[in-house]
Amino acid sequence: MIVIERDGLPVGRKLQREKAKSKFPGKKFKLTRDPDVLGTWFTSGQWPYSTLGWPRQSDDLKNFYPTSMAGQVPFREIYCHSLIRDSEGRKMSKSLGNVIDPIDLMEGIGLEALHKKFKEGNLDLKEVVKATQFQKTAFPDGIPECGADAMRFGLVNYSTGGSDINFDIKVMHGYRRLCNKIYQATKVVLALYDTYIENSKCLINDGDAQTQLSAKYRLYTALEAGLTMIHPFMPFLTEELWQRLPHDTCPSVVKAAYPTYNSSLDDPAAEDAYELVLAVSKGIRSLMAEYAIKDNGTLHIQLFIPTCSRDLHLSALVYPLALRPRGCVPFAVSASATVFLLVKGRVDIDQEIEKARKKTERAGETGKKQEGILHDENYNKKVGEELKEVERRKLRDALKEVEEMQKAVEEFEQLKIE
């Protein structure tokens, strides 16, 4: 090591003494060398050697840390993770005050406690002021308790996006609520999926003994498979809930067999029919909310595909295709169905005509966009048939909405004459 001296002192110490004198004029002080003489990154680089037996060529060193020092290829596979930034897209930095301690995220922390951490560190006073101000803006109420499972699940979901992660506490807390939702759903009737729970209530409450038992078995199967699949991402929650299930042979979800795909259970027709029921339900809710009708609403549904309405439990609402409900506003669910809500006598006709025309324009623009995509030669060369069908479906849905809105304008124009 070469040590350059000035006035009898090593240059590094000389500079530090001069810096200390300027910062604390007229005060006595003593410079003490940090006993950890290696840099943080250099020190961390030694960790594998110190723990795996180096300089001995131990089995652990060969298996877990092959490097060029040991005459082996260091890496055969490299996994690159995203750069985690703050919610505003800035790189995390102590001086900005946007670094988040995972423990604080899991256990929660108040704003004052966050500020206190700066005072305990070695940040310059100006940087402390700047960092504190950011925390007041980003975490006005501190960081809410999210738990380890919500944090893990949130990070996994973030990793499916672009190269960088704009880390937002609100998103993490949303996953905390998801964890709670799973917990509460399991407590209710050992169920995992909201939609299936809602649709099973009528079967369990009103069906015969065989139907009730079948519904309960399906709920249990869905829950058991769901907990098993989500276990790698939410280990604590799923183990807690697993212990509440009746099991004869598997004491822990850790030992449970992971679900496997079984093509014999596929039923595309049933899936399509079920998705249609869900879409129709959303359409009904959307119309009721848009027109602030909470009860006593008159609804009709027209189906444009050869689906048995009785099997879909929609027969009471289905309107003949040959006719069109009078005095109604339409909601084009898709090319397969349209929902109608009776609004005659409840709305301003001229306003409804204007709304329908705007919706026609928007749907028309969507249709043109889809046509452009489907007629693009490069797109057709690169994309598979399955994705093309998705775009075709979007085009059919857009064209159906244009048709329904145009008819709605004609309908309201006729109502004005009457």
C-alpha cells in the first residue's frame, strides 16, 4: 500500500482534519478510524467465501458459489430483476427520503417515527429537511401495516410489467385488503372467489339436498386448489387458512400437491355461457348506476346467440328478438347480448339522444381502430390465430354497440314525436 503524506499526516487523514476544523471551528475533536476498513460492497463480496469454507474447496463452495477463482464457470443462468423506484418514478435514495424499509411496510410505521430514522442516521441537515418534506407528501399518515404476504404478492405482480417498478404504498395496501378478503371469504363458507360465492348462495339456500352438497363440494375444491396455488406468494395466510380446513392426510399446505391442469375438465361452452352471465350482470349494474335507479327498475335482455336462456337463469328477462323494448336505453354487453333499462318518463329525451350519439361516435372510432389492426399485413403475419380472434371479437362488439346506439337515437326521436 502506498501512503502519501503531507505535513507528517496521511493525505486522507489530513483532509478529514481540515474538513472537521471548517465544520466545527474552535472546537476540540478527535478523528477515529472506522474499524470496518473494507467498503460495504467489497465486504459483502467476501460473505460467500467466509461462510462456505474458503480457502478450502468445500462441497458447499463448489455447489453454491462456483467462480473463476475455483476454475469453474461462474454463471450459466442470470436472472435480472426490475429496478424499484418510488411512486413518482425516481430512483430510491436516502437523501430523497424515498427509501422504504421492508420491515416498516410489513409492520407499519407512523410519520413521526419515519422522521426519527433520519435523525438517527448520518444524513446532512439539508438532506434531512428535503427527505422529511417528501415523507410528509408521500406518507402523510405514515405507512400502513401491509404484512409480508401482501408485500411479496405485490412485488411479484409488479414484476410482470416493464423494466422498472414505481413502488406505491397504496398498491401494497390494496393487496393487504386482498389478503383480508381471502381470509374473510374462507371464514364465510370455505370459498375463495367472490363471483362463485354469490352464485352458490342460491344453490346452497334454495336447492335440493343433492344440489346443496354438490355446491359445497365445488366451493371446497375451489378453495383448496386456490390456497395451494397462491401459497408460494402468500405462505403465512394460506397456511393459517389451511389449518382451518378439514384434512385427513395433509397436515400442511407446504406438503399439499400443487394443482395440475386436467384437459378432461375443460368445458368451453359452459365457460362462454358463464362469462356472458357475468357480462350481462355488469351491464345491468352499469345502467342502474348511470341512471341512479336503485329499485323498481324494468330490465330486458336480448340474446343474439343460440344459448339456452333457461340454463343461464335469464329466461325471466329475455325479450323477443323480433321486437325492441320501447322507451329503453341499451347497454351493448357484446355482440352476443344487449341489456335494456326502461327510462321513459324518468329522463330528459334530448339529453339521452346526445349521450347516445356520443357513444355511437366512440364505438365507431373503436371499430375503425380494430379494422385497421386486422387489415395490417405485418400484424397478420406475426400474430397467431388466437390473438386475431380476440381482435375480431372486439370489432364485433364495437359494431354491435354502434348498431344499438343508432337504434336508441331513432327510438328517442320517435318518443319526442309521440
